[in-house]
Amino acid sequence: MAIEVNGKTIETTDSGFLVDPASWDEDVAQALAEIEGIELTERHWDVIRYLRDEYFNNNQHQPMERVLLKDLGKKWGSKPSSKEVYKLFPLAPTKQGTKIAGLPEVQRKGGY
């Protein structure tokens, strides 16, 4: 599969994740979010940036939901509930968020 972004063809897997994470930029994130039916807000970008930072600056770490909630709470001033974060990414913040962040698909089961 592939998506078109700014005149470039970006290859994706059958499940919609980028084949080459290096092809990601914010325009690609916007396109992936549109496909997912999500309009990105600043809170979405906080999650996306967090996931990218954890992956690229922490030995390709892909955090479980509990860790994501705790770390976002530090940034947002209070720990969000799972429900709040699922409103941002209805198909799981650590999975759908990872897709929009241009990272490899999470292979673990569950998310909490």
C-alpha cells in the first residue's frame, strides 16, 4: 500500500504503518491521521512526539499505556485517564498513535 503526501509516494504496510520510518514528517502524520479519521490537536501531537521520542531516544522503546499515561501526566500537569487518551486515539494510543507517529507496528498484545 502507499499514500500520497505533497507529491511523494510513501509506502505503508498492509496495516497502514510506514515501511520506512525515515519518510515520516508532520505532513505524513496529518495524512495518516486523516485515514484514521482523526483531526490532530495539540494533545494528539503531545502523544505523537512522546512516542517518537521514546522510540528514537530510548533504545526503540514502545511504552505500554500505563507508562504513557504517567509520562503525559508530567507534561499535562495531571495524569490523564485511559478514557481521555482513548478519546484522542480510539483504537489504542500505543497502537494507533504509533501508526500516526510513523513508528513500527507494536507486536505485543494488550496495551495497558
